[in-house]
Amino acid sequence: MRIRPAVSADLRAMFEIRTSVRENEISLEELATQGITPQTLPDMLDERARAWVVDEEGQVIAFVLASSVEARIVAMFVRPGHERRGLGRRLMQEAEGWLFAEGCKEIWLVTDDDENIRANGFYRHLGWTIDDTVDGPLRFIKRAPAC
């Protein structure tokens, strides 16, 4: 198992993972209404955005996508059946490290506001805090470590 930068050949697996999760579910059609399709995603992956995947014996089992322009984690998902192996934590460390190295002083992400969603506890465990200045879905923030 290794973490590596995503390549265009990983896009299909990334969409499969995203639409297969049990919480925070979304369909390909719903993603398309947000402008996220297999055709548009490669354009997002430039010098201001990065994606990493966990590759296990040639199969992509998790991914994270981050944008330094927006200073945020855009998406992080683990294929069902591969949870609770530390994959999400390792991917988040990769993305957070890159965002902070790019000069982001504070980064953010958004997730479902349902307290029963596992992601909420996961992000808190990784040191993210809720930005209570925003209504709607939960917005978590994390500040760059002090030098």
C-alpha cells in the first residue's frame, strides 16, 4: 500500500469511491450539477490543486483532493471495506502538509452537519475545529502549525 499523486487513470476509481460511500452519499448526476465530472476534474488538477490516492496492489482505495487557491480540502473518501486502517489520516496529513507548504495559514473543509456522520469526529480527532461563524453544512478549519 502506498500513497502517490493521482493521475488521470485514477479518475474512474475516484468517482467510484465517491459515489460508493455509505455516509454523505451523492450520485454522479448530483456531482455533475455541481460541475464535477470525469471530464472537468483533470482541469482542477494543476499547480494550485493536487490529489493523492492510496494504491493497494494496483487498486485505488482512497483519495484526497486539495486546492491551494481556496486553501481547502475539497474531498477525502475511503472505499467502503477499507475504513479504519489509517488511510484517511495519512491522506489528510499529505494534503494538509502540501497546503501549509504552499503558504496557506488557515485551511478549511466542509462536511455534513449531522453529528452522527463519522467524518465529524474524524476531523476533530485530527485537530480540526468547527468554524461556528458559518450556517449550513459544518465548516472545519485548521491553522498552520507555529514555526
